[in-house]
Amino acid sequence: MRTRPTLTWTSPDAPLPRTSSLDELAGVVARGRVAVLSGAGLSTESGIPDYRGETGSLRRHTPMTYDEFVTSADGRQRYWARSHLGWRTIARADPNDGHRAVAALCDGGYFGGVITQNVDGLHQAAGTADAVELHGSLDRVICLDCRSTSPRAELDRRLRVANPDFEGAATRINPDGDVELPEDVVRRFTPVPCAECAGVLKPDVVFFGENVPRPRVEQCYRLVDEAAALLVLGSSLTVMSGLRFVRHAAAAGKPVVIVNHGETRGDRYASVRVDLPLGRALAELAGRLGCGLSEGRGRTA
């Protein structure tokens, strides 16, 4: 059963206390075996806005839903026209200090597994090669008919050939790689079918209203089960796909620490709530634990 996308959330309770000190966080991480759950707030310092923060894209943009994509040719044309431009911005983005600190803490043996709700590939670019991409990745494309997958760069080349005169400014980039474009520009765009079977192509990401594949969910539960604590980085936890792991950790008696700007839907499950910029906080945490950040890790497009 697919659920309706949860676009907003308002806490019915008074805000819980938050801190700007890293002392308790450092104490939890120093003991090791910490599972990490990251969200869009970790990538804002790389130039990719989040959905629900103070400048989040949901204030002006409704993301593509699964039902609209599979049932509407006009919806697919609009998505691919806007994403064709937006993906280039995502692909050029480099990891920030937060991503590099996560990689350093993994290398140092403090983090036992990383689950990311992001689809931008920045954890991998920073060196966390085995991060579980809960919602998939914009770097891949899947055919809804024959289920074959292919690199997004290959699709980009095909779209450039099919749309040699397509131009547009990639403004207001969103976490899903979408941008704002006038409707008349969208209507001039020509999507391309699957090169194998001429079927419908979709980015290999989980749209709002679509289920995360069950094996991937079970893999994430195993990472939480094997961990001694769960650290949430830059996620409002508005959607259940991420919140369920927080609830699972808390139900098992594991410490939950949240580092995020503002309230989250998981605050009541957390023993520590830190309100600091992610890059600064994680870089300082890595430094305290003797894990240096690698400046050489990044990507080019």
C-alpha cells in the first residue's frame, strides 16, 4: 500500500530542550558502534537546499509523486525537463565538512553504518562508499518496464542529443534534483525512452508516495540492530521512512542523538538534541576524536 506524501509536520507539544554543546554527543560516539541516519540538512552546505528548513523547498515547491509520474505523460515531461537541468547542479556539488567528517569517523571505527535519506551521492563522494541509500540515487536510471538500470550520465547524453536547443536556467534547485522552469520551456522538452525496450525511464529514487524496497529497509534495520546508538544528522524525520529507525532504536533502549537545525518529529525519542550547523559540529567532533578530515575527497562533473 502506498501512502500519501507527508509534506509538512507540526509538533503538538512544546519544544524539547536543545543544546549547542558537543560533550554528550562526543561521549556517545567515543564508545563506538554508532549507526548514522542522515538527511537533506547535511547537504545544504554543499549548495543543495533541504525540504523543510527555514529556506526549505517545500515552502515553494511540491515534489513529484510516484502516482503522478507513472500515470501522467505530461508529469513525466515536466519532471525530466526540470531534472535534466537540476541534475547537472547536483552532479557538480562537492561534499562538505559534514560529509567528510562522517567518512573520517567511519574510517576511525566510530561509525558502524551509514543510512542516508539523500539522493545526491555526496556521502560516497566523501569516501563513505558503503552508505545505504534509503531513497536511491539520482546517479542511476531505471526502466519501469524491463527494470534495467543505467548511469544517469548516459541518459544525460541522450537527452542532450534529443534536445539540442533546450535551454533554461537551473534556479531554485531542490533536493530531488528538480528546478523551477516556465511551462512553455517544459513543453519544448522531449524525454527519451529506455534504450533497451523503449519503456518508461524513471530516476532510481523513491518518489514521495512510493515504498522503499523491503530488502533495503531490512538492511537498515540490521544496521540499527548491530549498533550501540543511533545518530541522526540533518533530518526533520517528517516522513516515516526515516522516523521508523529512530523509533526502532529507542524501543531497543539505544541512545538516540539528533543534530539538526530546529525541531524534528523524532525529538521525543532522543536523549540528546544538538542545534548546530552540521559541517562545523561534525568537523569538531571528528577533531575531538582524533579523526582528520581528508581535503582531497570530492568529485567533478
